[in-house]
Amino acid sequence: MTKTILITGGAGFIGSHLVRLFVNKYSDYRIVNLDKLTYAGNLENLRDIESASNYIFEKGDIIDSVYIKDLFLKYNFDGVIHLAAESHVDRSIANPMDFIMTNVLGTVNLLNAAKDLWKGKEKGKLFYHVSTDEVYGSLGDKGLFLETTPYDPQSPYSSSKASSDHFVRAYGNTYGLPFVISNCSNNYGPNQFPEKLLPLFINNIRNNESLPVYGDGKFTRDWLYVIDHAIAIDKIYHEGSNGETYNIGGFNEWTNINLIKVLCKQMDIALEKEVGTSEGLITYVRDRPGHDKRYAIDANKLKNELGWEPSLQFEEGLAKTIAWYLDNEEWMDNITTGDYQNYYKEQYR
Ligand code: NAD
Ligand code: TYD
């Protein structure tokens, strides 16, 4: 093995696509996936690669600094790609402490382990921190987030991610820790936990349940297919420059309501229902407190410097996504029992 890379949060949505990409593409790398398996972590996401000879799963919690130090000693990692996080804005509003613990403290624990174990041997090492465009706050009708846009996080989730980004840069600046950060827009695709907009709505349509649109539905997000995010991370990990930040986005803005209408139409076709049936499930509900109006990424730095571009048009990505959820109903059924029902009742009562 030429390198040992730690991927944290590899049993989650984006992490599982990244782990699969690295395990399949780099047979000479040993990939260690560290995940706590919270409600959002699911080893079913990785069944196809779990017995690969270059893949190891470690169940553990990044909040536990002793465990993290031991893990670094055990594997002597060459690189870290850090995705483990509490990732849902609504849950951060209900319970901010979990976000501070995992996203801030957990990240600092990883940074400390990397700093201590790599001291004097930084050459060839890399701490890659996966972050979000939400750290930049909310845009008006015009403008795009650049890598130089000042941070202005508005939710407990985005504040915890912004804090972790600051710690990563501080460790680079203070201790010379080699790092890169990427800030990505909203991802969609297979294996996303159905608390996020698209899988939640796909699941509700399939069960003929109402589609809870927050506020007036005129909030804007930039959507990127998850595998394109994983490809961008691979590129940045291997070709990005130390200390740099890269924005990743889909060049693909949608208001929620327009996106939902396209989804409804595609779902009607996929389920062989009369067009208009799913749209009839749309229900406007109480808005999310502090709801960010618009996110939009300028990903031209990544495009111009590293030659990355999204590979899929949105309609194509959405069709693939819908097809995956309809082909994997058991995956959805397994995670929407028990705790999910309680979460749903509490969030949407
Ligand atoms: P996810 O919620 O699907 O997965 C998070 C994973 O982290 C889960 O497998 C979970 O078990 C694990 N985890 C949580 N707490 C942990 C802990 N204390 N110790 C170890 N593992 C823990 O999240 P995602 O959507 O895949 O997001 C991954 C990363 O990408 C996050 O850092 C998120 O902030 C960032 N991001 C997500 C999006 C998006 O649209 N989903 C966009 C930009 C950036
Ligand atoms: P979400 O998938 O939670 O991602 P984020 O808040 O991180 O962008 O939500 C995407 C958009 O969809 C956001 O504007 C909130 C909205 N939304 C709804 O209208 N209803 C819902 O039930 C959910 C989960 C989200």
C-alpha cells in the first residue's frame, strides 16, 4: 500500500460515495473509514465494497480524543478526508449541542492527532476538511459565493461548520499543518438520509403523503450530484494546493418550489401516475426559523485551476436519483421506521 487515508463519516451520504470512489480507483491505497454510525450512518451504503482488500471499517466517535489518538498511532495515516458531521439544519435548530460536539470538538480532536503525529514529517501529509457553502450565510437575489466571501453563518449547523473551518486554517497557520478546505453546495443523489429535501419528498410521494414546503418555497439552492462532489474531492485531494480553499457547486440554482415541481413531474412519470398527482401533495408549512434565502456557488476557481466540472445535467441526475430510490425501497423502508417516525412527528407536527 502506498498510502493510508482516513475518511471520516464514510458510512454517511457523501462519505459512502467517496469511500467507494477511493477504494475502487486506488487499489494501492489503504482506506480506513471511521464512522460512529449515528442515525445518518449506514453500512448498507457500502455493501458492494466492504470486502475489498484495501478497505477497513472502524466504528468510533471523533468526540473521543483518546480513541482518535490511538487510531492515528495504529494506522499512521498519510492523509485525512474529514466528512463526519452532524449535517441537518433542522436538527441543529432543535439540538445545537450535538453539532458543537461533533462538528467543532470532533474536528479539533482530529486536528490535534494529525498535528502531533505528523510533527516534523508534514511533507506528503494532508488534512482535507469537507465543508459547506452555508458558512458564507445567505445571499440576496444577486451575487455568488466566492472563496473570499466573508463568513456569515446563520444557523447552528453552519456556525459549527464555520467554526471547524476556522480551526483547520488556524492549525495550518499556527502549526504548519498541511490542509485544504472545500465548501460545497447542496448535494443530491442515492443514499441520502430522508430528512433532507429530495429523499424526504421522494419517500413521501411514494407513500402518498403530503410534501411539507417551508414558508413560500421561494428559497434558492445550488444542487450538485453527489458523485460529482466525490470526484471534486478526489481532484482537490491530489491536485489542490496546501492552504487553499475551493468552492464546489453545480452551476445549477433552483427555487425550492420549482425544483419540487420538476421532482413531482418526474415521480408521476416514474410511478406511472397521471401528471399532476404528486404536485397535489404539496402543502405549505411553517417556515424554518432563520431560513437562509439563497445559496449560490461560484465554482470557477476549481474549474479553471483543476479542470473540474459537474458531469451531469440536473434533469439527468434527478432521473438517476429517483430511479435509485424506487429500486431501493428496502433501503428506505429500513431507515424510516422507529426513530425516524419520532423525528418526523416532532419536526412536522
Ligand atoms: P450525513 O449526515 O449523511 O453523514 C454524516 C456521517 O458522519 C454519518 O455516517 C455519521 O454516522 C457520521 N458521524 C456523525 N457524527 C459522528 C461522530 N461524532 N464520530 C464519527 N462519525 C460521525 O452527512 P453528509 O450529507 O454525507 O455530509 C458529509 C459532510 O459533507 C459533512 O461534513 C457536511 O457538513 C458536508 N456537506 C454536506 C452537504 C450536503 O448537501 N449533504 C453539502 C456540503 C457539505
Ligand atoms: P435541506 O435539504 O434541509 O438542505 P439545506 O437546508 O442544508 O439547504 O433543505 C433544502 C431546502 O428545502 C431548504 O431551503 C429548506 C427546504 N425544505 C423544505 O421546504 N421542506 C422540508 O421538509 C425540508 C427538509 C427542506
